[in-house]
Amino acid sequence: MFEVRSDEPKYAFLWDKETKAKNLYGDSIDLTSEGGELHGDSLRINGDGALGENPNRYKQHGFYLNADNCIGCHACEAACSEKNDNPAHIAFRSVGYVEGGTFPDYQRLNISMACNHCDDPVCLKGCPTRAYTKYAEYGAVLQDPDICFGCGYCTWVCPYNAPQLDPIKGEVSKCNMCVDRLEVGLKPACVAACLGNALDFGVIENVPENREECKTEIPGFPTTDITHPNIRFQQSRQTKREMTRTDSMPLKYHRDDNSGKYKPVVDAKKGMRKHWNWKPLMLAHESSHVMFTLATQAIVGAFVMLVLGNLLGIEAFSAIVASNAYVPLLIAMNVLLTFGLFKLNMHLGKPHRFYRGFYNLRHSPVSREIASVSLFYGALLVYTLFSLVGLTALATLFGVIGLISGPVGVFYMYKLYRIKARPFWDHWQTATSFVGTCLSLGALTIGLVALVSSSIGAPAYIVLAACLLAGLLLEAVGHTAHAKDLRSGEGEGSASWYEQNTKYGWPYIISNGLLGLAIIIAALLIGNPASAIGWLALSVTLLATAAIRRSLFFALVIPTTMPGAFFWKNKGFEEHAKETGLANMQQVGVAYEHRRSFKLGELMETIKTTSLKDAINQIKAIFS
């Protein structure tokens, strides 16, 4: 148990009062009935099997922020980091702010935010390793870093930037509600350290003494519809009609006169000039996802076309299966998919724990995608082996397994990106992009291998060109509708559209031009299907536009996250720190993304200059 000091101040202790039955969302505040299945369980904090003495132990607790009182001193951050022994680049609680007005009538609104221990925690459902648990004790959503393998999906789905992915340790950690302090009747460390009496904590919906309001929204706070967060606000001072962010996010908050609520709208703080930014676009943290999604969708598309087309007796695909190109094509498909899976696995913080990705098949679309794609990979490999040795019946059986598992994998690949906390992805265009890529890159893969072997006739090339054209047109339709919806909408999705036309303006225009050119070339190939020059030109054009567009897909997404400060929790400052070398100073609080590559470089120096035993020990440290 947490040891209570003899001189603990009174304000550090939880206050107890009569509680309500339902919260503002209509959910029950009592999380288990008296004498129920969970009643009397121990949290076994630090191995201690004793029970806490809190009389409200099985009620939903939450934070209360009086924004009128917050002075932005960051004492809550410091207390949280000290208690949890966090490094400088990790903060479970952070203080950001929004501004409004001009001198002398200037206003700044500070917002202290940590995990909100939501009624419907999307991190719990999304995590493929089942590292998250929502406990009946206090309603705390706890996460076990030892189970996490560092995919970072929980950081995508959380609207409040609560889970923190450590690029050095390769794992996620987050606020644990200080349940060890709650067990002995103390408030969380951040609340006890608050200088301005802005933060408070207790059973949700209980308004603390000397407080007036219990709101669920505040300017800069994302919508509560996604997760039903357990945090309440008081902000009785009149704020300006427009509140802006000081971080690099092109967002500001505009008050709706009818509802009185603040809505996020685009803040064109960087002007409308178009930029290139090729390096951050093509060498981004998510480049592994770019390679994996493109490779997987291409191979699934090619496999479905070949196997299903052959089973249905479509002459063009039957001719390809019977040609000399078929075996090299199967080998190429296995190589490409292996490469994609390897890149995805090495993207994990703990690649050697990849098997944990199957743990949450019940809820997580990530687990379902991993399971489906892995099954497809196995089916493709066995199908290839049986086809090589002439066991047609067994090859057909595994071909059917691949026909089912491949599209299912692409479906869950689509589902895992339909994230409400990332409006740029939460659009049906994601489906048209993925299916279009299956058709276009799948047909291109088949066509290029067949072209090298020169073993199929013009009718087969016509069908391939038609499939390719259909995929490109499908993607173009979705892309056009997506851009139109984002431009006419509001919020983070429109902010993504703004960055698409400014920060990455020229790559976006080039990708559009290449997509149009690819459509023209594919249409011309239907009239001249066996043109080697046409297929080569199409392959260069299509691969270039696919790489740029999929990189934009990851680079442009703006989450519904809390506002940061000028230096802290500011993506713009983080990029500046990495470019200038400030990130090498640990106290700056910015860590490089690909830390493992630096460690591997250090390992090579160790091998050159020290003993084999020291090198082995360093290998263990890298992957521990």
C-alpha cells in the first residue's frame, strides 16, 4: 500500500459525500453491486493483497478542472512525472492552452489533461495485445507496458492523447489514476500538487466545494461523443468568441452563437503558400505502414484475380495460370508480401513480441487484420508450394482459404483506419483507396511479370488493363469526394485539407497529375495491350502516385487532440528540435523516432572495439 505521510495536508485527501446513480451520459456510477462478483477484490498494488479503505471504491471516479483557476504552472505535470519516474519526453499529464483577444483585453485559457478513464475506452477495444483493463475499482483504465509491443494504435484512437508511446523503450504507458493513493484515501499526485486549486478529483458528477459548474466541454477539448470521458470542467469566465492554439496545429475554436459551444475550424496561420516537404513526407515515422499496406493490397488483389478468375473459368486469367509467367508470379508475390510483413513487424517497438498481436480478436480490428493477413500469407505460401509440385486439389483448397482471408484482411485494414479521433481517415474514401489499390497494383504486378516472360496473349493484357483502369477510377472518385467533403466541412478534417494544400501542396498536385496520367495510359493500353513501353510507363507513373498518395494518407491526418503549448506537446517544435539537434538535449523533452537504428549503429562500434560478450549483452539490451 502507498504510505501516507504523518504530515499529509487535508486537501490531499479524498472527500466523501453522497453520490448520484447516473452520470451525465446516463451510465451507472456504481460499477459493481454490493456482494457482487468483483466486490472485495484486491488490486494487489506492489504485491500487497490488502483491500483499500475507500468507501467509494467501486464508483466511477474522475478529474475536475476549474479552468478559471489554472495558472499554467505545470506543477501537476512535475508531480505526475516524479511519481511515475517518467523520462523528459514522456508526460502522462500535460498543460496546454488556447488564447483569445488582443492586448490589453487578452485572455489565455489553460487546460490540464491526462487520461480521462472513459466509460467507453476505445484504447481498450483497439489494443491488439489486451494491455488495457477497465477496473471496477474507481473505474480506472489501466495499461500494462510489459504486455504492450509498441504498435501505437491506442495513441491513434484516443481523442485526448493520453497513451504515450516511448520511441526509446518501444512501449506505451499512461496515467494510472494513482490507484495506489486512492486505496489509502489520497487524491492523485497531480491533484495534490496543484497550486491554484484548479484540479480536483472524486466520484464523478460530485461537484467539489466552492465550485459552481460541472461541464463536459471546454474550448479546445475534443467531442465527448467518442468515449464518454470522466472529466468535468468549470469555466465560468466569459471567453472570447474565437480561441486560437499556439502550437503548430492549424486549428482554432469558434463559438456557435446558437448552442454556445466551441467548434474547431481551420486556422490558416501559415498562409496559403504551397510547399514541398519531400523529406518529412517520404521518410515519415509511418513509412513502414505505407510499404505494408501497398504491398499487401497489391498481392491480395493479384491473388484474388488469378485464383478466382481461374476458378470461374475467365479465359484471360486461366491463360495466365497456364503460362510460363505463373510460377515466377507466385514467387514474386511471396517475396513482396514477405517484405511488407517484415517492414510492419520491424515498425513495432518490440518486434520480437509480434505474436501478441493475436490476443484481442474479440474487439480489436488490428488483431483481426493481423490474423487475416497472416492466414492469407500462409495460404499463399502453401498454395505456391503445392502448385510447384503439381498437387492441384490441395493447391485449390488453400487457394480458397486465401480468397477468403485476403479480402477479410483488407476489410479489417480499412476498419482499423475508420477512427473517429482522426477525421481525415474516417471517410468512405479510405475504402475506395484500398480497394482501388488492390485492383490497380494487383493488375500491375501480374502484367509486369507476364511482360517479362512474354507468355500471354493480348486478350489477357486487355483484361489486366481494364482491371487496372477500374481501380484507378475508383480511387479517383473517392479522392475527389474526400477533398470536397473536407473543404466544405470543419474541424480536424478540414485542417488536414489545409495542410494538404499548403505544407504538402506540391506533392499533392504532383500525385493528382500522376493519377490522371496513369488513368490515360491505362485507357490507351486497352487499345494497345501488349505495348512494353506503355506498361513500363504505367508502372513508373502508378508506383509513384501510389507511394506519394499513401504517404500523404499518413502524413496529413490530424487527431482530435488537446492543444499543446509553444514548446511542449507541439509537433512544430518537435520537428524543429530534431532538425537542429536540440533533441539531443534530454531536458528538451523530444526523442528521436527511430531510436533502435541508433542503437544498432552503437552495436556495430561495440563489435569493432570490444569483446563478443559485450556485443551479445548489448544485443539483449536493444531487444529487451
